Amino acid sequence: MDTAVACIREGMARIIPVPLLSLMTSSHLEQLVCGEPHISLSLLKQIVRYRDLDENHILVRWMWEVLDSFSHNERVLFMRFVSGRSRLPANLADLSQRFQVMKVDRCIDGLPTAQTCFFQLRLPNYSSKEVMAEKLRYAINNCKSIDMDNYMLARNNEFASTDDETY
């Protein structure tokens, strides 16, 4: 264990000078490395780009109202659904793409879809905000085919358990 901690310390020291590391709390360091644990709707609104919609479109207004009603855990699931990650970066400059919301012409009241590689949410037309909330909740709870956080954990565990001589 001491060797592992020493390796982590050495790696961190290559990125962040040791004197600065001693000034950081563990939660601040976690935020810098992992991102902001709270999913801020105001931050999402700052980075959103609409396609075939604008902020006054009924779907957009409903979407923000639904997201506002979501619990913290539901917002985390939403982030995983649209981006493959559970957090936004601590610094917006580290965001490689803006959040995109677009309307798609599919059957009314269908499930929303997402393209995680583009940080994109695709919304069909909905007959009501309640139906949108129901479909969005279903999607975020049942569509977990891309989850970059757990994928990376699994990959790290896979590499840790393999013999170095096999490579």
C-alpha cells in the first residue's frame, strides 16, 4: 500500500507542485480531478446549444422544468445519459463540447435519446410535461449502455489484475 501511495504522490507532483498540494483540502482536490459533484442547471444553461429549437420552445421550457424537479441522483443519471459521465468539469474551460438539445421527428411521446460522444439530448414531441418527465426518467434509469465513469473503473481493475509479463 505504501508503494501505491508513493506512486500516486509522485504522479500528482508531476502535475501539481507539492507545495500547492499541501494547501488543498481533499474535497478541493477531488473537485479538480473528478469535477463538480453538484449538477448545476444554471451552468448547464450557460453551455447549452439548441438545434432546431430555441429557449422559448415548449420542449425546452418543459425540459428545464423537469430537470429542476429532479433529485440530485436523477441529475447524476441524466448527466450519465447525455454525456457518459456523472459530473461536469470543475472548470468550464475543460469542457470539450457544449451540451446540445435537439428536436427529432419521431412518434409523439417516444423515449428521448442521447449521443454521449456529442453531449447531445434528442427530444421527440411530447403531449405534456408530465409525459416528458416520465419518459426522461425511464430513459435515465434504464439506458446505461455508456457509462464512462464505471467503464474507466472496470478498465483500471482489469489492468490491475493482469500480469505485466503478458504485455
